[in-house]
Amino acid sequence: MTSPARILVVAATSHELAPPGDWIGALCGVGPVEAAVRTARAITEHRPDVLLHVGIAGARRRWGCAPGTLVVGERSRYCDLGDLPAEWAPRDLTPSAALLQLVRDQLPHARCTCIGTSGRVGGTSDCDVEAMEGFAVLRAAQLAGVPAIEVRAISNDIEEPDRTRWQFGVALAAIVDITPPLVAALRTTRPHHA
């Protein structure tokens, strides 16, 4: 009999991380640098079978996402590299097809798209969803050989400059609520199946 997979749930802040459950929780901090370093440390310390990165994000107004809409990252793009040659540093990562399908099956109403990562708000231009840590977290997992995926809840329009209009509470509640069922599904999956 195989033991359940060890799941590491990584979030930038404690508000995005669900209360402790059948998983290991880790805070990666805000921004790509902190996220990469802290995630690499958490992976070394906990040796997970699968990593689930959760958090809130902004979406382009044209995409028409209501606050609280869940988004599954079918790809992660690092947008701060500009026009540097791709061979100097990777800029796109994708989860395995099996892991992506498992998460999509658990969240059939979630939207799937590329999630851009930038160290500044509005720093993406070629992605409809933007966050500040995703690529860094997934890259740390990739280098450690740990299957990983990013799931976000929309809190705001990227173009909205008035942060009092951002719906943090709605997005935080959505991401915290879906973490336990997602982890339960992931625990039945072994890394070679993810």
C-alpha cells in the first residue's frame, strides 16, 4: 500500500494560506526573489511529493473576471526578463499534463490560462492574469524535481489604480476555501503520476 503524497502548499502571505490540514504550509514572501529562495528552502526542508502554489492575482479588465474567480495556471511566464535571449534564463514553465488535468477536474468552473509573474503591479503585458511569485515558486520546484502547479483567485483588475476597489477579502476567501479539497485530491497522486 502506498502512503499518501506529501503536499507542500506555498503562499506569499499567511492570509492566502489555509489553516493547517493534511499538508505542509510554507510562506514564500512577496515578489519573485523572496519566493524563489524561500520555496527552495521549504522544498529542501520538507521534501514534498507535490507542490501547490496558491494565492490571489490581478486580471486584465478585457478578460472579464469577477473577484473570486479561480484560475489554474496552465503555464507560468516570467515577465521581468524583457527581451533577453531565452537560452539565458527560462521564461515559461508548464505543469505536467496529468497534474493539470487533476486540478482542472477538481475545479471544473475555474478558468485556465497563463499566469504572468512580475516584481511590480502591472509588470506583465502578454498575460491576462498577473501575480508576483508564481514563476519563482514553480521554477524552484522544477529545479528540485517536484511536480508543481499554481492556482489563483482574482482580486482586482490589473488596470485599476485605486487599491481600495480591489476585492482582497473575496479572493482570499476563495483561495482558502479550495485549498483543502485540492490537497485531498493531490494526496492520492504520486509524483510519477503528476
